[in-house]
Amino acid sequence: MPNNTYTPVTRNNMFYSKEDFDLEMDLVEGYMEEDVNQTVVVYQVDRKATQINGIYKETNTTVHFLPPVEIPCLYEIQDQTLKSYETKTQTGVYSISGNLKLYVNLLSFKKYDFDIKRGDYIGVLIEENRMYYWVVTNDGKVNTANQLVLGAYKTGFRVIEAAPVTDAEFKAL
């Protein structure tokens, strides 16, 4: 049952307060935007314009997208995997990029006015003329793991996981 009252987080105020949290989040935001300088392009599915099946959350019509948003983040592309068209004899083997893991500062969602949901697509520029794409499989909205909590105070990041897609599934213009 949702709690509609506002309760400030004061369990650790003697050692780490809201001001400390805000300062650390500003430092991390500056570090991610200016020092690390990793960005991805988020292609949000326009859920109002796209006809989506209410039960399976899938569509068999054209998927419409909102304008893409380039966001600062930390990302990790995992090792490639080998796939097979035929699993019994392992014939027709091909290689596909590994999964993508994004670490996005919560301040970025407000600053760039966007959100990432399951089913959205993410593009990472690998070379000047080559971008790889992934589809979001875990939007990271349940982010209460200890490693994401700063100073035993509040969560500062969302960890978003995505699976690779082929050019037949998604190719940005």
C-alpha cells in the first residue's frame, strides 16, 4: 500500500545529510559529463502513438518513437556471445554483441527530461560510422541494492540492462 506522506530520511543525519548527498550527486554528475564523457542515445517508444497489445505488451504494427535523447552515463558492454540458428547440430553459428549495462545518475533523468522503460532502444556509437543497438530488458526502477545507495542515505543511480538487437529489429535513421 503506497504511503502518501512525506517522511524525510534522517537515519544518518549526524554523518551524512541531504546536503552531503546533493553535493556528492553534483560531483558525480560533473564527473560523468565532463571527465568520463560516455554517452548513449535513448530511443523511447512513443507508447501513446504505438498500438500495444494490453496482455503481452507487444505490437505487430509500426513502432513510433519520441525524439532521441543523448545522455551521459557509464556503460559496460559485456563480451560477445556465439549463437546458432540450429541448436542440435550447432550449424549456422554467428556472433552477437554482449549485453549492455548502463549506470545513469538520477539527476540526468530530470535534467534531460526523459525516462527509460522496458522495450526502449539504446544506441552506442562504437566507431565514427557504426552504432550498435540494444533493447532495454530491465529499466532499473527497483534500485534499492546497497551498492546503489550513497552514504546509507538514498539511491543515486539506476542500473539499466539491455540485450543486443539485430539490424532487422531496429535501425535508427
